[in-house]
Amino acid sequence: MDSRASSASAGACEPCGAHNSEVFSSVRIWFDPSESHRVGDRPDYRFSLANERTFLAWLRTGLALIGGGLAVAQFLSGGIARNALALVLLGLGGLVAVRALDHWARSERAIRQGGELPPSRFPAVLALLVAFGAGALVAMVLAGKVGR
């Protein structure tokens, strides 16, 4: 019974090890652009520049969320709701920035290899979270929690 448990746990760790290696490889590409240039063929520059513009747009979105979090923390009256909303917006802004970097690196690799661009559910999730945040702000305005 112990041998089955150890072999099952060893089998469970094998995919984890492969996944960790893939994650570290992706992180290395973030900080070493020459690494992505060694993969595949040189693409049409317009595709790489479009990928970079998309990355910069996501960074602007992250900065806007961070600015929104700071505005909530500064201008709404104190309380748990204010702190929670500010922290969610700040955290979401940071998450968007990291996600933008990861998506840029994976897209650049796919462009160079002539493959499919990586799919992403993140825009839909972000849109729902922003809509939820807007609803929370409307509720706080209607409850008179703003401007005191």
C-alpha cells in the first residue's frame, strides 16, 4: 500500500515539475528578450509591434486600476468596504501588469514560431471584475459613503 501511495505521489509530482520548468522558462523570457529571438523565424515587424502595443495598452489598464484604487482609498470615507475595494483595485492593477507581460512573451513566441496565439479568458474575467467594482462604487455613492 505504501509503494502505491509513493508511486502515485511521484506520478503526481512529475507533471508539477514539468509545469514548474515551463513557468520558469516563461519568466526567463520576460527578462531576456534575446531568448525569444532564438526561437522560430523573424516575423514581420508589424506583428511584433502590434503585440507590443497590446502589451502597453494592458499596462495602461493596470495603471488605471491602480489609480482607481488610490482614488478610492483617498476620497471615500473610511471603513471596511473602502479598504476592501481599494485593495481589490490595487491588486487587480498589479495582476493585470504581470498578466500583460506573460501574454506578451507567449504571443511573441507564438508569432515567431508561426503558431496559434495563446488563448486568454483574462479580458472577460477583468471586464466582470471591473463591472462588479463599478457596482460596488454605485452602491457606496447611493449609501452616502462618498464625500464625507
